[in-house]
Amino acid sequence: MRLLLPPSETKRDGGVGGPIDLELLALPELNDARRELMDEVAALAADHDVAMRALKLGPRQSAEIERNRRLHDAPSMPAIDRYTGVLFDALDAPTLSAAARSYAAETVMVHSALFGLIGALDPIPAYRLSHDSRIPGIHLRQFWRPRLESTLAARPGLIVDLRSEGYVHLGPAPVRENSVFVRVVSVGDDGRRRALNHFNKTAKGAFTRAVLESRPTAESVDDLIEWARVAGFGLDFAEETDHASGVRELELLA
């Protein structure tokens, strides 16, 4: 099983690891692309005002430019510890058991706009780049989509896509029997199911944490749905089971 998580705009500072070493990241076939984009993002940071506009930052976010300027020499930490925000607060990676973190290294990938798909424990620096950032000369969707589509298509086993739509567009999961997109919904008093925004991230973080601590053997979508039922999660096929990308869709009740 492979869980695909979105990144977060917010990240912890610091780290106890050395500067980024691309050879330590999962999916080494992406390293040339990672290196190219890192160089462009770091170069962009040399012009503060241009970088602020390209990254769509406000006056209080100017420190993000310094993060990008130091990409190549800043300290690193595991990706799931680096990211903060609603989803990662609910996941609460630093408090996971050692067994759960080891399982995360095998099953969880975070989709970074800068590094592409990375492993949960891959050591990365703090940075700022979003799926809709504008890097001169690089269109992120055109840059990443063909690379990540082929990378994901080559991954065997069950793929559970918990990413936001913006990151799905940068590299859709393969359309196949054991590939699903998860949407978080609530059931209203009228019985209708409605997609959630803010609480969708909390639900995804809690769901991911439960998977990591439980470490289910799920080889199929039906296996995952059955595990979720036992674990106390409402998870089932959506009434319209095809996501816009063509991937089957599941609904997670919040």
C-alpha cells in the first residue's frame, strides 16, 4: 500500500541533519529534476521582490525567501516532521511509535512542489514552493506531470491518494483497479454528503496516523475499506466513483 499525502505551506525551522543530499531521497530517478528546480528556486530568491510575487507571498512572509536562498546549505529533517499545518498536526508524526515511523518510510509519500514525491522520512530543508507558484521559465504542471505520472504508474500495489486537487494535477495517480482518490465528506441532516474543506485535512491526518499505528495488510481497495470499518472510520465508494482524473473515488466520513 502507498499513501500519497499533500505537503503543507507551513514548515518547521531548523533540523539536526546536514544539508540536503538528493541521493538520500526516495525515487532517485527524480533527482535531475529536483536539482534543476532547486537551483532555479534558490536563484529566484536572489531578487527578493520578484520572488515575493512569484511565490504569491504577503509582507509578513518575507522570511520564506531566505529559506529558499539557503536551500542548498540549510539543515534537514524528515519530511513528515518538517511539515506542519492541520493535516500534519493531526498526524502528529513526532509522537508516532518507532514501528509506525518505520512503516511510514515504506508506505507514505509526500508530494512536494519542489522535490516531487518524497518518502516520509526523507531528510529535506525548509522551503517555500506551492503547486501554483510561478518560477520564471518553468511551468510546474508541465515540469512535474509527465515525470510523476510515469513514476506512480510504475509503483505496484494499492495507491491511496489523499492529496489536494492542486497536487493531483501535478501528477495523477494511475487509473487502475487498486488506485483510489479519497475525498472527505460529512452527512447533513438531509442525508446529503458534502465535501469538507478545513476539517478534511484533520480527517486525512487522523486516518493516516491510524494506518501507520495499525499497519494493516491491505492489498486491495476492499481490504482497505474493511480495515477502516474495524478501525472506526466510515470509508466507502462514492456514489460517483470516478474522480476527475479517472481514478476511482472513496469517501471518508468526518
